[in-house]
Amino acid sequence: QVQLVESGGGLVQAGGSLRLSCTTSGRTFSTYAMGWFRQAPGKEREFVAAIRWSSTSTYYADSVKGRFTISRDNAENTVYLLMNSLKPEDTADYYCAATRYLDVYTSNNYEYWGQGTQVTVSS
């Protein structure tokens, strides 16, 4: 059974940091690109960041560029999202996902999804 399990969410004050983790199991994702998406209440799910299997290419939404860093450890089957300088508008449920498509920005291209972890940033 394929599973992606996110962890690391929580409540943090504006300006603080959190590191999200996404642990995969059930198959090898080393050849997949891994992405993070988020969905705030009443809003559509949006792309946050993605990383190719080789870790040589990373992609970020403009809203998080310079503040968030995505990384992966294929040996540990884990993807990370380090979030610094958090803002109240970063409040959302964060999801990790896996895709074999070149286009990592489109959520419909992702084959596997986790259940999400909640991030709340207080002002």
C-alpha cells in the first residue's frame, strides 16, 4: 500500500519557522518528482514547491521563494519543506505529493497524495 505521511505542522508565530516532513512507503519514489501544495480555508489548493528525483532542480511559488526550501533524502524516503519567515497568509493545510510528469506545478499531474498537515501562523 502506497503511503505519503506528512508531519511537522503546528502553530507558530509570524516570523517563525517550521519544517515539514513527508515520509513515503509502499513503493520507491526515487524517480518521482515530489511536491508540496497547500490549501487554505475557502481557497483552492495551490502549488508551493517541488523537487526532482535527483534534487538538482527545485521549483517554488513566487509567494514562498526565498523563505521556503524543499529537499529530499531518497535513502530515507523523505521529503522536507523548511519554512522560514512565516506569515499569517501561509496558514493552510500542507500536502505532499508525487508525480512522474515534467510539469510539477499542476496538482492534477500528481499521482499520489498524503493526508496533509495543518500549519497555522498567528500574527
